[in-house]
Amino acid sequence: MPSVVGLLEQRELAARRRVDGLREEADRIQVELAAAEQEWQGWSIARRRVGTVLAPVGGSTADTETTPDPRDAGVPSAPRDSAKPKSQVPVWCEELAWSVLSVDYQRILQALADRVRLGQGPLTCQEMAAAFGMHVVPARVEALRSKAKRLVARGWLAQQQPGRFTLAQGVADEDLGK
């Protein structure tokens, strides 16, 4: 029969091995975390630099108002007027220029404005994807549809037939007046 002390020593050894293994795993995760944070900061800096480059012409980057991003603690902030990939779509009104929208939304408006100028009808999202040189696959088409429906909901586009989009009347009049 094994001794009580012997059993306790076995359990202690097993617990110590488990602690050592977890410490090694924690060290590995800390190294991985540091590398991931460094990569994240690099992408964050790149995004802000592109935002600075895409900032409106006519004003220096020192003139643009900046807003801090809480996720970028310790990293310089991006200009507020630069295009952001997931920016809000404001409700359309006559005073708003297309430049308040992100580049993707502006591209949709421009494609539809070109159709209006050429006297052509509305576009489907599949036709937009093809016109933008995208692969016409469901994921891309649905992403465009989501953006187009958001523009409809905010008054930038009209959808007279299901799935067919055109510029809303005021937006079309503004574009033709350019």
C-alpha cells in the first residue's frame, strides 16, 4: 500500500508540472500578444496616414479637427473629415456635399450619376459590382446592396423597383447642376 506522503508528493509534482506548463504557455501568449499589438499599431498608423493623404485639399492637416479613437490610446489621432471605412451616412440635405460620405458610398453615387448623365436607367447591385471591376459573387453583391439600401434610407438614393437603384431626385438635380 502506498504511503500517504508518497501520494502527496505525486500530487505536488503533478501540480508543479501543470503550473510550469501554464507559465510557459502564458509566456508564449505574451510574446504573441506583443507581436499582434505591434502589427495592430502599424495598421492603425497606416490608416491614419492614408486618411491624412485623403483629407480635403485646400486645408493643411494642421487645420483639420482631430478626434481621438479610444482604441488607439497613445497613438496620434486621425483627421475627422477624412474618409473612414465604416463612417456614418448622414441624412441627405441640399447643403451636404458628396465628400461627407466615405469613398465606397461616393463611388456608388458617381456610378449612378454617370447613368443619369447618359440617360440610362437604374442599376442593380450586380451591375454595380461588375462596373466596379469586382468579382460578381454573393458576398460582394450583398455588401453593395447593404450600402445602397443605407443610402436609400438616408435619402441619397431611390429604389423605384425592388433591387434597382438610382439617385434620389434632389441628389440627381444637384449633380446635374455641377
